[in-house]
Amino acid sequence: MRIHHDSFSYLQDASVPPFEASDVFTVMDSQCGLCAKGAAWIARNDRQHAFTIIPVQSAVGTALLSHYGLNPDDPASWLYVENGKAYASLEAIICAGVKLGGVWKGLMVLNILPKPVQDFFYNLVARNRYRFFGRTDMCSMPDPDVQTRLLK
């Protein structure tokens, strides 16, 4: 879902701590096995080194989610921001795929699903992600490509 805020609105929000990130960043759960796989997927396929990954559990991650009206404690909260425009849920994943390019642009096919169906499946996986994929600590992953993209 496209989050309707002015571009770069987080820069005017005093509750969002200043941070250094690229023009493309994502906020994801650093304790989720699926999110860790997502971070590794981004790192492997981000040939332009365009992405910064911000853990939800960080002060910046929590503030960004709150700024965009997402609940940092809600497992369905996943944020993708490109050039100041924010996206959430399955639309965020589709946007990330388009940005990564190549075969990942194929994720656009998910747009044929009606939004309620997209939301249903996204929320089903998000709410059961620890059960399906376990827990991990993305911030201590040994993958150097992931580590270079993490905002710490």
C-alpha cells in the first residue's frame, strides 16, 4: 500500500532521529528469520548498492514506522522508502523487486491480485513469520554484504 505523505516528510518530523541512508531504504524486523532472508536477498541482488536496511528495533526504525502510521510492534509492519515515497505490505516487496531489477521485476505480477487478497496473504505470512521461519539476529549475520547495508 502506498503511504500518502509528502515526499521526504520524515525529514520534517522531530521524532525521527537524523540518520544517514541511501535514497532507498527499508525498515524490517531484525529478529525475524524471513526478514533476515529478505535482507540477504537484497544484499545479493542490489548490484548498485542502493539499499540501506534499518532494523525496526532501532530508534530510527521505530520512529520511521510511527511517522508513517505503522505500528512497530505489528508483525505486518514492513516499510520501503524510495526517493522519499513510502510503501508498505506487499506493495513494498514489489517495489523492492522492481528496484533490484532483472527477474525480480517479475514480482509485479502480484499486482494482478486484488488488494484485499494481497493484504490477506501478506498478513498471513507476517503474523506467522516466527513460527514459519524462526528467529534470528540480522544485525549479527556474518554476511558482509548484509552488514554493509545495515544502519546501526
